[in-house]
Amino acid sequence: MSGEVTAERVSARRGRGVVVRGNDIDTDQIIPARYMTSIRFAGLEEFVFRDSRFTSDGVPKGHPFDDRRFRGAEILVVNQNFGCGSSREHAPQALARWGIRAIVGESFAEIFFGNCTALGIPAVTAARADVAKLMDAVELDPAQELAIDLAARTVIWRGGSAPIRMPDGARGQLLDGSWDAMRTLLEARDQVLAKAAGLPYVKGF
């Protein structure tokens, strides 16, 4: 079995962008708690930013996630302290299931950032002025492709680029594939079984 399962190494993400402006967008705004009744994450994409996208009567408010220009976007661009509030994993799960594969922002809440890394979603930061330029560029030309290069620590867009930052530990996990705990465990199946076989309290079970 060893070698049959290979963890994805995330060195770059490419795709069109979508901008959600505003500081301190918390996890309850990303996915309201009333939509977290299921023990599974399937279908959460339907409710991402629900209260920001619709009135209580279900009337669209004109949120970027409903703008046809950004349909199919894979890179989310945000401002300060994105993902603050509760530690719910449902927030990055909902974003991922909507199609988001990377996030560029001024800063992220620590637990939200960790949850993103555990899902293989690079959440990288850039200077406020650079994020502002990127936001303006995406809104002006939603069809352009953005490129996040973790190895080179840059984000590139049509007509511009900027340095990005990410803690070395999380960046290393994405680059070598160890962010995917289950795949990492499966890759080491033979070693795990061999170790377990030598443990006296495991024998006989």
C-alpha cells in the first residue's frame, strides 16, 4: 500500500479572483450558525455569506459571490482580520465547496488560518496597499488570472505583482504535502502497522 496515496503538494494556485471588502468579517458572516446543523460539510456552499447576500425575505443584496462577473472565481481577496470569531471549520469548508482554493488578505484570524491550511487552502497576506491594488485590479478586470506562488512568495495579476507572506511552518506543510494529515497517515501505513505490531498493548486486539 505504501506509495499508492500521495499527498498534494501546493506550491502555487492560479485562477480568477473575487473581492469581498471589509475588515473583521467573522466566521458567522462566512457561514451563519443556523446552517451548521448537519454533521457533514456537504452543501455548505449554498449558505456561504448567506446573510450578506440576501435579505431575510431572500432578496439578493448584490454580493460579489452573486455577481456573474466573478462566477467560477477561485482566489478570494479580503481585508483585515478575515475569519475572526468562532473557530468553526465550516467557514473555510463552505468557501472551499463554493470553489475558493486560495485567499489573499491583509491578515487572518489565527484559527481560521490554521483551518485553511488543514484543507490545503493557502491563506497568504500582503501589505494593505498591495491588497488594495489587487482588489481594484480584480474588480476592474474579473476575467484575468491571478497567480499565487508560494515558492517565490509572490502574487501576480495583470499589470502588477506583490510580495506575500505566510508563516514558514504552514508554508512548508503546503509545499511538501504534509498539510493533508489523512494522506500523510496513509502514506505511512506500513510504518504505522509495523510500529503497532511491536506494541504489547496492541497485540491481541
